[in-house]
Amino acid sequence: MTFTHTPDTPQDRLAAGGDRRRWFALAIVMTAAFMDLVDVTIVNIAIPSIQRDEGASFSQIQWITAGYALAFAAGLITGGRLGDIHGRKRLFLVGIGGFTLASALCGFAVNPEMLVASRILQGGMAALMVPQVLSIVHATFPAHERGKVFGLFGAIVGLGAVSGPLLGALLTEWNLFGLEWRPIFLINLPVGIAGLILGSRFITESKAPRALKLDLVGVALVTLGLLMLIYPLTRGRELGWPLWGYVSMGGAFVVLAVLVAYERRKSARDGSPLVELSLFKVKSFAAGIAVQTVFGVGLGIFFLVWTLYMQVGLGWSPLRSGLTGVPFSIAVSTAAGLSVQQLVPRFGRKVLQAGALVMAAGVLLYIWEAERYGLGITSWQMALPLVVMGLGMGLIVAPLTDAVLSQVPREHAGAASGLINTVQQMGNALGLGLVSVVFFGTMDDHLTRAGIGPAYADAFQNALGWVAAVMGAIFLLMFALPRRPAQHVEGADAQEETAAAEKKPALV
């Protein structure tokens, strides 16, 4: 039996008619994704300034970064499912509006405690906004166009990940209106307002084709499990690694096991689980989720310790630190575009595995240079390892998203996007928690002024060793990915639709 897909939803008609509005919608959601990515990294570069100007403790500084990631990770699956239920456009607009308001609260924070609380709120609003980005793309664009779209998305990811520190450096150095570090948050206001206005006009609404209900028990279990795992990691070193922390982390896996059992019953009972477990029967999705988690750990470790190494260890200014990351940013963006458009269609999974090895090589080169040149290392000497690392990251980040979502059905696009972002942010939060172990754990508690530089340099090399190990693990995990993403196989659209009709509707 053959199956021909006819446009029966607004997004189908939009794609089939070649309406240019979907490209305007793409620009809007990509801008929101860029704003989120920049906001994650822009804070890192301003950490020393915030610590100095606000008198924030290291614990508070850690919560300014990890609190965002924690709230983001805990709410992403829920945000994706809410988009499926109530409309992805509607949730996107709520999220971008709340994100803009939270950014204003961060910018006008009167003390570190208010800044931490505002960052947690900001992460929660991002959890409503970000899952809708990929699900809007997935629901709006036909399969044969998604490769191009995800290539653009990968380039935006690479650009946002490292242009954030540069932008943060410039805004901090300029000290606009005497606001010091505050413009790094206030810059989101005009962008968010514009996204809110334009998004309401150009984004086409889409929902899951059948009625779903929000799984409140699932929400509670997911949130509890993630909090029990990440909170002890974040606070462990400061509190001396108490016994309750280990008990909490062990208990988190019990809670997550209960979640899986409950979601199976929920799916069988009414078909509206928070976590669509059937997605894990899709090999590309299950393997991609594992890779995303481990990749997030590596990035969480690297970006924070990199900033601390340059600004505290080497004593560089925020501007110099930000400019040092420009070669990395250019390399990531360039490789991300090439990987999806030209390399993956020809070589498939090998491109992602090559990216892991190239990034690992860049990390090892960085360790060698940091040891060889010591505290006298220059930005130019860092350029080569950063370019190598950036090329490797670019080869991974864009096609990985494409591979994970390539076989996901539209009705579960929001849930799948939420899971993808959740595991990456969970990995990121885990990486930030591990900074206490792999970076600060190698230092003495009481350093002299003269000893700060050498201690930070040694700790940086130790942390990079962990990042290299993570890249090796990713290389091995990628063997579980399909050799080629489904849409790069000739006739993929027909195959997907036939599978939908003849096999399982939930497993396109």
C-alpha cells in the first residue's frame, strides 16, 4: 500500500505552497535561539566583573550559570509538550515574552541573590521558548528542506556559542551609561520585543494532530529527578561533599526509573505521556540523545574553565578574552554549514565521528600549548587549537540535530525537541557541577596572589584532559548512530510516509 501525504494543516499548506512567510518565521525563531545561546555564554565572560562589582561569592557565581541551566533542563520537556498541546506559536510567544522580562530583572538586579533568582526565571522561560524552535522548524518545513534549515541552525548555534563572550566583553568594557555588566542582559529587551511582534505575525500555529493532556505527575518526577542529581553536584564542593549529596544523586536514578515505569502506564492508559518512550525505539533518536548528553558535559566544563583561565589565571581583560574566541566562532560556523550541506550527504555518520576526533585533537593541542608557553601564552598562540576545536564542534553540532530528529514524527516534534534540549542542558549543568571537581578540586583552598596564575593554568590543563576524554566517549557512542540520516537517503520522504501508513504512526 502506498501513502501520499496531502497538505491538511496550516504548516503543510505553507510548505507546499512555497510561501515565503515560513522563511520569515525561520529567521524569527533562529533569532530567539541565538538570543538564548548568547545569553548562556555572555554571562561567563562577565563573571569576574559581577563578582567584583556585586561581591558575589563563588557559590553565587556558580548558581548564576548553573541555575539557568538547571531551570532550563528541568522545564524543557514540559515546554515541548505544552507546545504540542496548546500550540507551538503560542508557547513560543509566551516564552520569548517571559525571557525578555526576566532579562530586564537580571539587568536591574540589586544584589547577587536577585540576580540568581532572575537567572533561574530566565532559564524557566527559555524552557518554554527553545523547544518550540526546532518543533516549529520540524512542523513547517518538508523533509527535503530540513537539511538546509538544520545547517543554518548549526551555524547559528556555533555563532551564538562563542559570539556571546565577545559581545559580553564589549558591553562590559564599554560600561554603557555606567551600568557596568548590566547591558549584557538589557540587550535582550529590544530583540525580545521585536521577536514578540514579528513572531505573532509571521509564525504559523501548529499543534499535535490529536488531543493531548499535560502529564503533571511526569512533570513532577522529571523535575525532582534532575534537581536531586544536579543540585548536589553544584553545591557539593562548597559543602564538603556531604553524605546526603551522594544519597540524593543515587536517589535521582531511582526517581527516573519510577518515571519510566509511570510513563509506560500513562502511554497505555490515555496516550498522553510527558516523555514519549516510543521515541527511544527510533535508533537515531536514542543514540543521538546519548551523544547530546555527553557533548553537553564537555561544553559545560570547557566554556566556564576557559573564561576563568584567561581572566583570572592569565589576568586578561574581558575584551581580550572575548576576541581570543573569534577564531573558534568562525571555525564552528564554517564547519557547521559545510557538514550538513556537503559532507554528511556524501559521508554520513563518518563526518560526526571525524568531528569528535578533530575536536579531541584540538583539545590536546591546547593542553600542549598551555603547558609549553605557561603564563606567557598569547591569543595568537591559542588560535590554532581553537580553530581545530571549532572545526570539530561544527562538524558535530549541525548534523547531530538533523540525525536525532530525522525520523521523529510531527505529532511528537515538541516532545522530541524538549528531550534533545533537556539532555544537552542536563549535560551542561553536570559539566558545570564537575568544574568543582576537575578544575577547583585541583587547587589549594588558600592561594597566594603569586600562586593564582600557575594554579589556574594547571587546573585548566587538567580540565581539558577531561574534555578530551569526553570527545573520545562521543566518538564511540556515535557508532550507534545510523550510517546516514533518513532524509539523505533517496526517496526518504516516501519511505517515511509509507512507514507511517503501514507500520506505526508514532515511528515515522
